[in-house]
Amino acid sequence: MSAPLIIDGQEIVVTASIGIALYPQDGPDINRLLRHADTAMYRAKSSGSGFCYYEAAMESAISERLKMETDLRRALERDEITVFYQPVIETSSGKITGVEALVRWLHPERGIVSPAEFIPIAEETGLILPLGERVLRSACMQARTWLDNGIASLHVAVNLSSKQLEQPDLREIILSALRESSLPASSLVLEITESVLMARAAESIDLLRELRSLGIHISIDDFGTGYSSLSYLKHLPANTLKIDRSFIQDIPEDDDAVAIVTGIIALAHSLRMQVVAEGVETAAQQETLARLNCDQLQGFLFSKPLPAEVIETQLVAPKRQKRSLKKQY
């Protein structure tokens, strides 16, 4: 299998994933053994280990995953999917200049399900497409509502996954969401993680340039964690870089982390981009980032992701509500 195949002059490398089930402990008959070997094969495939022996625990993990997938499909049908919002703060003034839309699953039995549990399944099954579109449309409608309520100059950021970037009709979906909500394009920020963007930079640049030409803001999320390419970065039509929380959590104590953050801020500003630091949790981090001229801050120091109606109280009267919101949530 290690030797490449030549088909129509094209060299193709084939990989193998092997699942192993042993008689009699893994099954008393050929059908059971084949089924368990198949289960082990998928585990080998997902882990990249090449081969894997069957374990009984795999059955429960697969069963739980299938149940999660079924429940997620029903959640989309039953409107159990909602959007929370986390404020983005202007460093110099302390004012809320934007919010990030974050999906939440309000499970009827389990309560709020962490995105870490269901987003990977949504990615694997393709459910991320209807899920992502729902978040986009909901966030645009909510931002329009805030504008109508007199809350101006507020950006709403929506994350785009790798699967969404592959959609041939992504442009039309985004423009449709703006039209239906009557939201100005300048109020929408599309966030794309660095690793996803760099993996698809060549295919994505034209689309992102077109979206930015319409007034939509483009943000590179989790900057510093992927395989950054400065040659691509200078061509990307991005307005903003978001520094990943893994760097922010170590400042100001870690000199190397401070040096990296300092460098990212200087790089972004030289490319005429704004900088957002995410994961800000302490006053010391806030003070250090202010000293380093970071433009905006986001994190639990200011607010956790909250329902739209609760966030609106911060937007209207942030000083009065700040203490009570932290106690309540």
C-alpha cells in the first residue's frame, strides 16, 4: 500500500486503516467479529494510527455519537438552537463596540450543551451548514433589532467553518441574510480561524475580497495557533486579527508570551488591521494589552456569552449592569 499508484499520469497515494477483532473475546460468530472489526477500523481511521484493536468501550462511544447526531438533527427542527453574545470592548474607552455570536444548544433534558460536544459532530455530518446559516441569520436579525432600538455602531461577528467556506453558494447565503434583516453590511464581521483560512487561502481570497468590497468586515480568528504564512497574510483582505487566548492567558508573567503578543500587534498595525485579544480574564492582562496598544478586548473579565436580552442591558447601561451580570451568570 505504501507504493503510489499512477492513474492517467497522476500519482496517487492510498492509505490503509485496519480494524482488528479477535475470536472469541470480541464475538462468538463471524458477523459479530466483522461488525466489531469495522468499528475498530473507523477508530483507526479517525485517530490516524493505521490499525486498532476492538474494545467494548468503542460501542458505547459510537452509540453516544449517533444519539448526539440524531438529537442535533431534531434540535435544528425544534428550534433548540439559540445564539448567545459576548461583548467586544474598545481598550481605550471601555465601551462595547461589538459582540461575537456564539451558538448554544438548549437541550430539553441536558440543558445547555457545550459547543465542544456538538460542533465536531456537526462538522463531520455536514449539519454545520444549516447550523451555521441559522446562526448567521439569527445574528443579523438581532443586530438589526439593536439598531432599531437605538444601539448604533455595533458590529456582530459570526464564525465561518471550513465546510461553510467550501459552499459554492456561501456568498448568496451571506447576502441573503443581510437583505432579509436589512442589516448594513458594515455591521457584520465574518470570523475565520487562521488554520482554516490558510488551508484554503487560494480558494478563499477572491470571495473574501468581494465580501469586503461590499462593506463586510473580515476577521482572522485564533491568530498565532496555525501555520501562519506572511506571504498570504499580506494578500488577505482582513480588517482584524484576533490573538488566540493561549497567548493571552500567559501574560504578563511570561515574557515570551508578551513578546509574541507585542509582535502580532505591531504586525497587524503595520498591515492596517485592528487587533482583538480574546480570553482576557484578569485586570493585569487588560493593563498589559492596553500598554501594548491592543485595540479591542474580549473575555470573561468583561462578560461571559449571554442571551441577547441580557446583553442588551449591557449595551444600554453597561456600568450599572456589570456587577449584577457577573453575579447572575
